[in-house]
Amino acid sequence: MNRIRKTALSAVLAAGASFGLAAPMQAEEIKFGLLQDFTAVYTFVTGEYNQGQRDYLTLINEEGGVEGHTFTAIVRDTGNQPQRGIEAYNRAKEEGAILFDFLSTPVSAAILDQANADQRVVITPAHGRGDASDGTVFPYIFPAMATYWAQAANLIDHIKQHDGGLDGKKIAIVHIDSPFGREPLPILDELAGQEGFEYRAFPYASPGNEQSAAWSEVRRYRPDHVLIWGAGGGQAVSVRTAIQNGIAPEQIYSVIWLAETDAANVGPQMTGVKRFEASASGTDHPIIQRIQEKVIEPGKGAGDAANVGTSYYNLGVATMAISVEAARLALEDGGPLTGETLKAGFERVADYDAEGLMPAVTFSEQDHQGGGAGRVSQWDGSAWVPVSDWHAAFPEIVRAEIEESAAHYGSGN
């Protein structure tokens, strides 16, 4: 973890707090602000994620850009602090950035209204407000991937398909005691009533280093399946403590935040644990192979080559693949690329899957989530192996939650 953090920070500092991606001087640059947390809370993911983002933009530049335009990533550390995020946003905006990714719920929340007023696109994959999926209320905010509501629905659907139904089943959710940890509960409420299962929530205190009390209660509850809803080091603690309390690995289902580093920390006991994923891991994908050939092998990568193909690296690649596709569509109409035209480009993206790296996403003015699809994968001892197809589960229930929450926000309550 320290190595990843140092790699990411050294790249930022070496670029003088701004990372330019080899754009020819005569070409117009399209600037994306990747203003993220490299030093505080999100360090478990940011290094690999941001590296994947920058390597993908470098790949596009190496392949000639889009309509003659190349991409520049402005990379700065916000430390997960809203005020630093606001300052970084304003500075990058002055430098011409038209798209931003903060990978921080506190910073994204602090920027949300300003970005809408400024007409600057903000992508919030796997963080931020789930109700920002409603583009009629949040016109410039794009979750761009399955929200936590959609992830919970997908995991429950997998259990349903695996067990042949949910009626009479007992499901526990062990979660960090924070808004993020509690986010899936409304979806579980709805699904429990519809599908006939029982569930109980077992919170633990942040940051999740100690969870024994919660898991002792889970053991007494005797669930058929367990969802774990945390992030960072707390996820490995959840898996280890669950197994110590008699929960079989095959009964454990994780939110998106479970990756190769967690498997390494848990060890062989991790085999059988399942998770939600919004993009595929591994290097057996056309885009990742082109990155290897045109970016990594020539020495133009943004970090440790060993990270290429990890879950969080590929997630970062997928976010930029969507963003570049939106830019391509926006540029088809001619004229300068602005936040307004980029928004329109996003809303023209249809059935785009980054050459199979992710589920196909389709955006519209109403749907900035892109459909909410994903799949479940299982750790086989050395890699994450898909055990379901890409699909959106219980979309009506998820959409109802999005619209209700967005309406509440829009009313000012």
C-alpha cells in the first residue's frame, strides 16, 4: 500500500502537480481534472485507479487522439478534504479542465452544485451520490457505473439465482457505520418485502480494524448469506473475522471494494469469496493488451507495471474509456469541446462496453448511471473469476430509489 501511495505521489510531484500526457504542441488538448485523494482515506484504491486512468489517456494519445485532439490529465492530491478539493477544482477549471473525477464522496459532494452551475462534467464512479444518476436534477454529474444501490440489488439477485429463490432466507449485512455503509439498506428493505427474505444489519465503527463484536452477533443470527459493506483494510478484516466465526467463504458477498491486495492480506482462506464488479480484472482484454504494448513496454506508464490488470487499475481504465467515448461523440458535431457539449456527448453514449472490459452502458438525460449493470465474480485463489453475466438487477426498485432521493434533494429538503 505504501509503495502504491509513493508511486502515485511521486508522479504528481514530478509533474509539478500537473501531469501532461505527451500531447503534440500543435494539437488542441482536452483537459481532465483527476483531483483525488492520494494521502488520506482512499489510498487503498487511488494509486492503481489513477494509474489506469492516465495510462488509458496516454494510449489514446499514442494512437493519435480523437479527431486530432489529445488528452491531458491534471492530477492533484486533495487529501479527501473538501476545501482542498474546491481549490483544486477552481485551479484546474481556470486551466481549462472540462471533466473532473475526485474519487472522494466528501469532495464530490462539496463540488456538486458548483460544477452544475459551471457546466463542468463530474464523473463519480463507485463514489458520490447515487441519486446523481437522475440527470434531470443533476445535469452535469455522471455516476457512470452501477451505484451502491444497484450493486446491492445485483448481489441479492445472484443469491436468488444461486439458491433458486430467496423466500425464507436469512441475510446479514455487516457494514461500516457511515452513510456509505448504510446506503444499501433501503434497497434491502424493498427487496426483503418483495422477495420474502429476512435481513439484519450489523454495523461496526470506522475504520473497521475491530469488528469482533459485530461478527459475534452475526454468528448467533446464523444467516444463509452475508454481505460485507466496507472499504480498504476493513474489508480484509471482515473476511477474516467472518471465517473465524464460522461463515463459509462461499457465503460472503462484497461491495465493489474488494481486490487483489485484500486477497493477499487474507491468504488462502479468501478462496470462494464473491464480490460485485463494474469492470473486469486481468490483462486478457484488448484495451489492456494495447496499453501493455504501446504504453507500458515503451516505458510511458504512469506507475508500477505490476499494477496493470488489477481490479482498481482496470476500473480506472474503464472510467476514462467512457469519458473519451463521450468526447468523441461530442466532437462529431464540430466546434470546441466544452463542458456543455461533453455532457451532450455523454448522453449520446449507447451500448458502449470498452471492448468487453465492462458492461455496456447507455446514458440519457434521465439516466446518468448508464443502466446500472455489473456482475459477480469469485476469488479462486489467484484471480477473480466471473460467476454471473453482466446485467442490471431489479432496475425498477433501484430507479425508484434514485428518483425519490433526487426529488428530495431537488426540493431543498
